[in-house]
Amino acid sequence: MTDRPLTQHIDLSRPPYDLAQYEDVGGYAGARKVITEMTPAQGLEILKDSGLRGRGGAGFPTGVKWSFVPMYNTPAPTKYIVANADEMEPGTFKDRLLMEGCPHLLVEGMIVGAYILQANIGYIFIRGEYIEAAQLLNEAIAECRKKGYLGERILGGDWSFELHVHTSAGRYICGEETALLNSLEGKRATPRAKPPFPQVSGLWGRPTIVNNVETLCNLPQIVLLGADWFKQLSLTDDAGTKLYGVSGRVNTPGCWELPMGTSARELIERHAGGMCDGYQLKTFLPGGGSTPLLLPEHLDTPMDYTHIGKLGSRLGTGTVIVIDDQVDFIGALKNLEHFFSQESCGFCTPCRDGLPWVEKALHNIECGSGSRADLDWLRRATWMLNMGNTFCAHAPGAMGPLDSALKFFPDEFERRLP
Amino acid sequence: MAKIIVDGKQYQVPDGNNLLHTCLSLGLNLPYFCWHPCLGSVGACRQCAVKQYQNDGDERGRIVMACMTPAADGTRISLEDPQAKDFRAGIIELLMTNHPHDCPVCEEGGECHLQDMTEMSGHTFRSYAQTKRTHRNQYLGPFINHEMNRCIACYRCVRYYQDYAGGDDLQMLGAHHHVYFGRHCDGTLESPFSGNLVEVCPTGVFTDKTFSQDYTRKWDLQSAPSVCQHCALGCNTSPGERYGRLKRIVNRYHSDINGYFLCDRGRFGYGFVNAEQRPRQVVQRAGDNSGQQAQIAAQSAATEAVSTLLQQSDAMAIGSPRASLENNFALLHSIGPQRFCPGLSDAEQTLLETAAAIYRQPDIGIPSPADIERADTIIILGEDIINTAPVLALKVRQAVRNLAKALAGGAGIPDWQDAAVQELAQQRRNPLIQLTFGATALDPIAAVNGSRAPEDIARLGFAIAHGLDSEAPPVSDLTAADSELVAQICALLKAAQRPLIISGSSLLSAAVLQAAANIAKALSRKLDAPCPLHQCLPECNSLGAVLLQEPGSSPPLERVLEGIESGAVRRLLVMENDLYRRLDSERLERALDKLEQLLVIDHQWTPTAAKADWVLPAASFAEAEGTLINSEGRAQRFFAVFPASADIRPAWQWLDSGAWDNIDALTRACAASRAPLATIVEAAPPAAFRRPGQQVPRMPHRYSGRTAIRANIQVSEPRQTPDPMSALGFTMEGDATGLPPALRPASWAPGWNSNQSIHKFQQEINGPLVGGPSGVRLLDDQFNVAEATWFSAVPAAFQLSGPALQPVPLYHIFGSEELSQLAAPIRARQADDYIALHPDDAAALQIGAADGVNFRAGGREFCVAVRLRADIPAGTVGLPMGLGGICAATLSQPLALSRAFDWQPPLGAGNANVFASDSGAAL
């Protein structure tokens, strides 16, 4: 039994496995098992037991989310499963590793998931710049179609499933699941109000599940090896392994599959080879651009949803962005807010009109032309643009780093006022 | 009912609404932008934030958007919570970061929802000191200005334009704070309902171009309650005037008719009132016919001429379906019923009398336009409603969307959750069945579209009735395809809970009206209740013209012509009617030439007026009171907006000024003349109505310049112009509160200067106005009821006989109606003259798409362009009514067309009706 269910077949020094090679190392055993030996309900039960939490950033328990999808008696109306491969979170490059390293794993994960949901159509909504990954996935899908893992009456059963790759035209907000669905329908990528949740009224008004690539890639091994095995992979109560990454001024930035709950210190010091010479760790974003900052004192906290949440931050995508002591801190923050400001969909007022003002205020402070009013606005923005006040989580996400920066490093701002 | 607590006060409210809707219905003030009573909630602007508390113990609460939160039983909220107020002011501040400080030069200033909401939220000091984003504006056609820098991105325009009105050329473009609401390139907005953007936009992005070219602030406009004159629906309007010029028309809410919206013809077609060439003085032509010379004659000589004419035994008088009931009745009364013609051709009169008789059938109910919105299956027989009764098309669009609300209800989604409702339903709609002549703009949302010649539409209608109820007369020799179509339509109608039928007179076919009536009758047996049937009629008072006399008793225009030709009629008085639009022009010309005296009372220089010995200037709808009966049989009163100038008088006052003291006496006499008209006096309060001793002011209390305007002449303030004709005064003095809806000139409430103030006058949001819907429905009463019978005159199938083609009328919202056609912006949208041919017929005649054709019809020669349309039946030729002199008389005979070898397409900028998107990137 492997302790690296996600990356066991990934070796970037060679091309990824084709279908035959993947089957030789045990590929599609999970799919075969769930389709031929389990009912959808049994599959869902294992998923719930496994404690798998969504790897896209929110960490919502996958089994619970899936249990809201209505199960029909035949003839079943269309249901959809969508892989969110629109990996655009700043500092995040984990799904790319999975899709470029072992495309068949995602395809198998979607087949397993679709069977459990009794979905008939699947989409992989992939970031437009992931050209190689999209090509590899399309090849994998073509192989599966030929082999009968996709198409009509899969493995001789009653269930049919078709899978498509959809290349995104490129907006950060497409990573928000409801905006993704609008985009997939050919509409503007504007998030939708919830309720109704996509599980009930999703793609084209039909029940739909959207999950992150990493989440779906866990499925084959979970159904094959069981919930208990999955739980014991973790160091903490949040089950499984996690793809962690580190970027910033470290010696060997990268992405590794490690037990859930590995500490940031171990990530940075052991796997990323420590800080570059002459640089000190000042602060870090634990899981992408929209997660509140953490301090060196938090380095030993296990990196899982629960522990990082208790610190007032979020595990997010689990890809750490290291900010060192010599970077222009306000400049880095402005750069981040510029990204969020540009990527606002423009639907709700606080996000559309608030983020550009945040960016401009930070710009003033960075240039030394800031004023007390700019700083007052930044503080006010962290409240105005907070969760619940905006239409979706985009602006609150953008406020995460700003809010924590104002809390942890007030002097950085004060110092720059003329 | 649910119990909710707002700021510690308990309210009983209806279930199922959101908190914003509920609070506004309770009369509470809560600012909002993206929500609109007709468009539901999307939660975009975040302006209507309130504090919601989980329970009595919860003192912290959390901010929620009122528009997105159900007003469920036990909900506890605070509008006054300091944090919620701070948040709302903060949202305004954010909206203002990009909004220019151009209120003094903005057309919206003074009636701007954004100004009102800014005031309401208390955002008074701006701390934003950065640059604003700027946009390039677009040319959007002759109706609408575009000033995108003022945009606060509330998304109402596109939601109205696309989702509500079905347009697709106004879009949201761009992203983040650069979102742009416009077209993909400059060009005319294609929707015939684009004018509503002016009222939907909460600020000055979309403004009325015709208004800004002749601009006055809202508070300086004198207004009166009015009724649209440009089709038979009777949409309520509020025209505004200053300096003796009609400046604009805006919507006046009527829950049963137009709701919040008008069509562009009704909104922008008012130019004829201000026309330079309008007759304003009495004109008399002296001398013989060869050397005509017009001279301005004294008013007294004119009245003398009228009364002399009326007394002559060889005189006849012609009324008009575009004139008020009062004017028609006064004429009828003055000359006597034997010598009065209501101004309709034989065919028109038969049609309208058929329609009126159908409305009196006991198994037929008459839906108001708003009822159409509530139907679950609609069948349209013969009407291109977007061009003949435009606002009805908006209602039909909402009716087909109702399936989405029903589906949402089943899924536990409240119907005001606009985006979610649409998402769930996708393309699923309530069935709309259209059997029309040619394709219509509603085709894309219809479940069944059939394009047929009028006879075949009627035959299908009769067959559908028979398919629904075997007692209805059958139709023999239907083709297999038609039988299948009939079966398909019957299945849809049988499955309907709330079916509704729309037919009308536009195809000039009584058989179509009767077939629709048979369907209604068949359905009424299934429903065990009268089945709603709406009949579209041609003009604003068409129904009034036929209700004025017993059916069959009044002579049609052809009788008058025969009288002239035989020499029995030698004098003619024509009131507000252009006979050239109704009769063979050659024959008419000869007849008019033969007359000893022709006297025309009209407010326009029509071709008929051009032939007259006397032209007496009549008041238009903007200068006189009157009653119109709309196509649902509702009598509605319109009021003068401003006093008539020069010699202009209401037509009835030219007839016999002694007979009636004021219009109320005339209305009463008219009501007493026939049982169906008995209640028309109730359409609005009488002239004696007073609100504490004073008339209702037409001017708002902020009307400016009253004492200064004529200070160069006389510094003392003149007496206000008295208005003995109505309860309204040409004044700003008086109490404008608590008015019955029929007398409210414009909508205004403290703190609500924009049209959004209307909710202060509704019983609840989207409900009837306080005081009830205005107007009085005449045809619901039992005494009108005729005997229920099947119509059995099934016409023969349409067959091509010989090389001549059968003419069938086509309609254009811009161009087919007489008065709006006189307004420059409407003319700018009018199509070039053309006729429509099926490609097969064109090929047989060796006519190509770039050719012109010659033909002779209705006493005229025509040489016009050809449009090839495969959607009209072969063997027919589509004639656009009103364009290039095409009128009902053009349709009387099959047409022999020939290719016009010397024809050239019109020079100039080309067809103004061609949209920029069609001409591509060349712009």
C-alpha cells in the first residue's frame, strides 16, 4: 500500500504513463472496483468515512457535499461532475503537477466520482495556460473511450459517462465554482447566489458537483484501499495526504505530497531547502494569495484545515508563499491586491469599486505619497469587503492578506506615511 | 402572513417576499439599486444592507442584503442599526468613486435615483481622492443618449433589456471596475422597448435623447395624467410640458395595463404635438379649386361655417377612431345619427363590430394586458403583436417566463431570486403558439410558429377549436401537415391551466377573429369558465368608434363616397381623420373634388386637410381632455397637459359651444346615449373634484420661474390660467397628495424624486395603486352579453389564382401608425418603403433582391424596393402598412407586380432601419 496515493506514478523525468502503463501499475482498479462491486450509495459511504476534505481551498468535507446531490431512479435526468482545474491562485501549482504527471489519475478519479454521483457527463474545466495538461488529458480521455472506461454502458453495467476537457478563457474568478459553471455555460464568469447550491441546480440548472483536481485524484485509492487506510495517511485529524508547495526566496521551491498536517517549518526548512542565503523569513501565506499571513512563530503548527483555521488563516491550497525580510512588503501587498482588483468580476459594488481603491491607497503608501486617509480606508476596507458584505468570497479573500498585514505589521504602513 | 420585526416594531406581512420588497411595501425607506420591482433580486449592488438578528438574544446581528433575504416568519432586522447605516453610506461612497460630479449638467438631475439614495444613505463627504475611470460613450440611435461615465454598474439595464424585454444587443462587457454596458459597437439599440432604459437606469447613463434636445428639469415640467394615442392598448403616460412644448413622455404606472414600461412608439412618438406645420389658426381656402389660396380666417367665421354645414340636409360628418369618445359623440349629436359616419371603411367597421360582438359572448372573458402576463399557454392568431400592440409582446414574454418561476417554486427557490430562477429553467418556457403571417420577433420564444395566409390562419383556428371541442364546426380538406399542427397545438392547449388567446384585426380578416373566438369558446367548456381572449385593435379609440352606435346602424366611409358620387352629399365635415389612409385615393380624390364644401377639424395637416375649404385647428391629446376605450374595453380619461394656444380648440368645441358647458356634461351625455357607455363617467373624477378647495396642480411644487418668466413684460404675477374642463389646474398651487390615480399628473414623494417613487403609491409593490386601477371596464357587465354561438363561416383555403399575388398587411412599430410617424425620431427608425415577396414568386416574376417593383393598387401607382422573405407564404405579397402610402385600400385586389426597370435604390445614408451591427466594421 502506498503512502503517496497522488504522486506514486509521477516521475517528471519521463513522459506520463499511457493507459496500458497506468493499468500495469494498478491503474483503473479503483474505477473497476467501484463500478463492478459497489453501489453508488456504498461508494458515497466510503467517501464520507474517509474524511476527505475539498482540496481547492475551502476544505469542505467532500462526502457531505456530495450527499446533497439528488439520486434518481431510472430514467435518470442528466447530472454533471466538474473538475475544477482552473488553477489560478497566486503561488499555486499543485494541480498542474497532477495533470501533467499522471493525467489518467484525474480521469480515473472523475470516473469513480461520476459513478458515485451517477453523473452522466463530466467536464474538466482547465486553466487556458495549461496547454500541455489539456493535451495530455485529451489523450488520456481518447484512450479511455477506446478502452470502454468512458462512453456507453461502462464495464458492461447500466451506467454511461462522457468526459470533456474545457479550456478556460482565463479569469481567476472561474475558480469560484458557480462562476465556473456560468463560464462553462458560455455566460459571463459571475458567481451565483447560493442557495440554490450547484448540487441541486448547477450546470444548466441540473445537479452538479464541482471539485478540485486534487480532491478527485484521491478517489481511486480511497475506494480501492478504504477509508481507514486514507485516514492513517495523515498526521492529524484531517485525513489523507496533501500536495504542499513552497515558493519565494527558498533554495529549492517545489511541490511535494506529504502527510496532511506536516508543519510549515518542515516544508520550508527540509523540503524547500531553507531560506536563500542572506534572507530571513518575515511572514508567509500558508495556502495561496488569498490566505491571511502567518508569522515565523506559527511555523510549527500542523498545516491542516483545522489548525491553520484556528490561527485565523486558511490552509487554502496548501502552497506556501514565503515573504522574506528584504522584499518591499507594501509593494508585495499592492501587487497582490492589484491581482485581486483586476480579477474582480465587477458584479458587486464593494469588490468592484473597493479593490481598485485599496490598490490605489497601497500605491500611494508605497510611493511615499500616502496619507492617513489612505490608511483609514485600508482599515475600513477590511470591514466593508468582508465575508457576507460581498457577493462571493473573492473580495474577502483579497482582504485576508491585507487584514493580517495591518494586524501584524502596522509599522510597515505607518513608516511609509510622509 | 408572516410576522417580522423591524427596528423593534412588529409587522404582519405577506409570505414569500424578500425583505426589501417587504420594507418598501410597508412604506419604509431603504436604499437600493440593482433590485427592480419587475426584475427581482440579484444581490449585486449591496446597497439594501440591513442588520439581521438570529433571535431575541442576538444583540450583535449580522449584515444581510434585504433583497436576498426572505421575509420569513419571525425575522428580526434593523434598518437603523449604526453599522448597517454606515455600510450603506460606504456602498454609496464606493459607487461615487467613479461617478462624475456632473449633476448640474446631467439630464437625470432632479429625478435621479442615485441622488435620492445618496441623500437617503447620508453619504455627504467624499474621502476618495484618486482618479476616476473613464469610458467612451456610444451612439445608440435616435432615442437614447449614452453617458457611461455615470454608470454605477447596477446591472439593471442589461437585466431589463435582455431578460425582461428579450433584446440581445445591449450587453455587459469588460470586467472589474471597467464593466461596460453598451453594444459591441456603436449603433441603434434594436429593441422596440429601449426607451424604458431611461427609466430603468437609476442614474443618467441612458437618457431620453428627444428630451435632452429640448430639455427641462423634471421639477419644471407641467404634467397631466394621459393615455397613449399610438395603439389600442391604452398604456398610461405622463407627458411633460414647458413653454408650450411637449418635452417628453414617461410611463405612468397602471397595474392592469402597462405596469412600469412603455414601447418606443408611445414614448418617442409625441413630436406631432410640437410640429411647426401643425394648423394653429383657422384656415379658409377661397376661390375656385384651381387657384387655391389659404387665408387665416376669424374663429367666429369658422364656427359659423360649421354650424351652417351641420344644418344642411346634404351634409355628412365623419368622425374618427383616433379621436376621443367625446369628440365623436359631439359630432354625432350635432349632425344626427343618420348623417354621422364613425370614419371607418366598410371592412374596418365589420371587423370592429365583429370584435365587439365577440367580447360580449358569455363564454369569452376579456383579459387585461396584465392578465396576459399570468397565462400559462398563449396562442396568438394572426397578430404580429410586437408591431401592432407592442406592450402586449412584453407581457407575453413574461408569461412564457412564468414556467421558470413555477419550476423554481417546486425546487424551493423563491420567485424573486432572479438569477437562480433563470438558471434552473434554462430554455424551458411556457408554450407560446403563433399562427401569423410571416415570422415575428417572438418566434424564438414560441413553441409553435406557423406562417400562413390569413384564410389559412383562420382555418387552422377553426380546426383547433374543433380539435378541442367536437361540437365546434369542423374544417374540411386540411392538409396532413396542418392536421398534425392542429393536433400538436390542441395537445398544448388541453394541457394548459390558464390558457389565453390573442387575436386581432390587423390582417383585416373577420374569419381570424371568429376562429380565435371559437378556440376561446371551446376552451371555456373545458375550463368551465369564460376563456380569456384579447383582440388587438388598430387605433386608440377603435372600440369606442363602434360602441358609440348600434352595430350595423352607422354608414361606413364607402356609403359617404357613394353619397357624394350620387350627388346626395355635397358638404362634408371630417374630424381628426385622414380619409386617404382608409380609401381608394383616386376615388376619394374625385369625390372630394366634387364636394361643395369640405371642412376638416384636425390637429395635423393631413392630405385630407389639404383638400379642405376650411381647416379648423383641433387640440391634440396634450391640449384637451377626452375618453378612449382601449382594446380590453376599458374607458380611460386623458387630460390636457397644457392650455391650447392660438385658435386651437378641442374638436367638440368647434361644433356647438352652447350645447355643453364643459366636457363633463358632454361625457355625461355620451354615457347616457348608449347602455355600454353608461359608466364612462367613472373613468376619472369630474371637473368639480377638489382637493381641499383647490384644483389638482399640474405643476410640481418646485416649479420654478413662474414669476420671472414674463417679468420683461409685466412684473406682477399673472393669474394662473384657469381650467374649467377638469379637476386639474394649470398651476403649482394646490395639494398633490392622496390623489386618485386617474388624476395624478406625475409620481413624486418626499425623498423619492425619481420614478421609483411609484412604490409610495402602490398598495403593495407591483400591486394596484392606492385608489384602485384607473379607468372603467365597459364590457364585463351582464347586460352586454349576447347569445353564445359557434362561428361557422370557415373560409376556403388560400389558393393562388392566376399570376396576381394576394396582398397581406405587414406592420412596423415605427411607421405603420399615423401620428407617431410624424415624429422625427420615429421617422429615423422607419424602414424604407418596400414590399415583401416570397423568393419563389420573385423568381417567377424575374425579380431579384436588389430590384424594385411597379404595381397599381388603391388608386395609386407604386414603385418600391423588394425584400425577399421566405417566411411569408408563396402567393402572397406583404405590404407594410403606412409606408410609402400603403394603406388598407392598397389591399383590396390581388396585385399584378412587374419589375421596375428604371428603379434605383434610394440615395443617401441608406436605410436608417439597418442597424450598425448589420453593416459590420465599416463604421
